[in-house]
Amino acid sequence: MNRAVSNSGARLASLYASSSLSSSSLATEAWDGRFRLHKPRGQHLLTNPRVLDAIVRHAALRPGDAVLEVGPGTGNLTARLLAFPVNRVTAVEIDPRMVDAVTARFGALDMTRKLTVIQGDAMETEFPEFDVCVANIPYGISSPLIAKLLFGAYHFRTATLLLQKEFARRLVAMPGDSEYNRLAANVGMVADVKLLMDVSKRDFVPMPRVDSSLVEIRPRAAPPEVDLAEWLGFTRECFGQKNKTLGAIFKQKRKILDLLKRSQRTERCTGGGIILGVLDDDRNDEACSDEDEESCDRAAGFSTEEVGAFKERIVSALASTGLAGKRPSKMSNDELLYLLRLFNQRGIWFQ
């Protein structure tokens, strides 16, 4: 047998063996000592070899790819990624104990030439260029991380992410579904999302309270013809009360005053001003009481006449589209985008 082939096979076997330790040892043991995993930080290690293999298969890696992994833990998924003929794997990990574990583990296997481990918060770390993101990410950063990937300056082919099952269902929801929300609308504007498979909570150590799902997020090749900052501001207003009709949402006094303030700014915010925050925050706006409308106008710095004229612009825009009686949770992105453009044409801005 060719010695190079033999050595390659031995190294591959070592990688897989090192990622298939017993669940009990993975619960507390790092490669250079012992430590306790923190559930509140989302530290749940995926230990089922079949699931780990399936994730890499679904990722559809190509030879020469640059791979980004967020939250490698002790390196079980990292081992599979390194076993594939990718160009490099960059792993971002906030816990210094995990960084030491991964570094020691693959240093002993002489795989550090293909692996870069960055210690830092994934939400604050500038990622290097990558083709594919493959990650079992902490549930607490699912929404902001997806926002960072899709609405930041990154250009990549696909992201294969293991997410909390309920969150994944909301991510792939369609208009009219009970789970449909701002998250799905915003992600659907720039990417195609597909549910790949479910993963039992029993495949993790320590076992989380909920099951997980693997999803594929594939950015669209052509960027949407929309100011994304304006779109995100618009959907925030719509989906804050997604089960109300648009007519009911936009007739609220506080919302009218807020939009009037934004629309009077002399400098408009463009796509470069996008804030990479949570995509699907829910909030309920309370309108000023009808009894105190005039004092509310004065407090906001506008006359009753100014507020009334601006409200008429909003009402007439809705009336001209026939969308006033529709609920955001049942509207397609095309319908929402059409309304946003009409609002903007009439000087109604959301950023």
C-alpha cells in the first residue's frame, strides 16, 4: 500500500476516533484537563457520530473551500470538516477552555496547518473570508448571528446551521403560517432557507431541554432592489403587531408621530447603516389616548395640522394599494415591498 495513502487513512481514523468519545467523558473532559460545561451559555456538545456525519454531508463542501465554524466546542464537528479536503477551517470560540481543547486536540494530530482557532465573541469578531459556514451554534445567538451573516459584508455560498427546533420552524415559515414572523420575512428577502433534518436533544451532552433542527441558508446571487436598512425598519413596524391589520397598525398616534420624526430628517440612512441586531423582536406600541392628542402633538414638537396631514399621507397610501385590511403575517414580501416603495415615494420613511 502506498505510504502516503496509509498515513492519510490513519490520520482520518484518528480524527474520527477523537470525535467519538463516550458521552460521559465529553460532559466534563477537555483534551488538556477537566472543566464543567455551562448550560446557560448554550454549551451543549453534539456527540452522535451519525448526526455529525450527516451535517457535513448536507453542507455539500467542495475541495478547496474555506469553512467558518462558530462555537466548535471540543471539536467534534471540526474533526469532520478537517477530514474533508477543504482549504482551511476557521473556528470562532468565546470560551478559552474550548480554544485550548481544540488547539491541543488537532495540534496533536498535526492538523493545525488547516485550522485557525479565534478566541472571541462571534458577534464582535470580524470573520475572515469564507465559502461555507457550518456550525452548531448556541441558541442564544441564533438570530443575531444569522443577521450578521446575511446583512453584513460577507459573501458566501451557504450556511448549514444547527438551531433550536422551534426557532428553525419560525425561520422557514411562510406567509399565512402561524409561525410566520419578521425573522422569516427578513431572511426570505435575501436568502433561500431549507429545513434539512431534525436532531434529538438526546444527541447532545449535557442534554438540552429542546430538540434541534438543521437548516440550510443560501444567499441569493442577485441582491434585492431595496434599501435593506429601510426594509428592516419597515418590517419592524409591521411585525411588532403582526396580527393587526395594516390600517390599525399605522393609524396609532404614537406610530404616526414616530414616523413623522423620521421622515423629517434631512439625511436619509442607507444600507450601510444597518444595525446587526435581533431580526424578530416583538414589541407592542401604545398609541396616545384620543383625549390627549393635542398635548401629545405638542410634546412631540408638531402641530395638530402637521400630524393630521402626515396621517392622511399614510392613510391614502394604504387606500391606494387595497392593503389596509391585510395583516403582515399573511402578506408576501412582494406585497410588503410594494407598500414600502409607495410609502417612500410619499415621503414616509422608516429609518
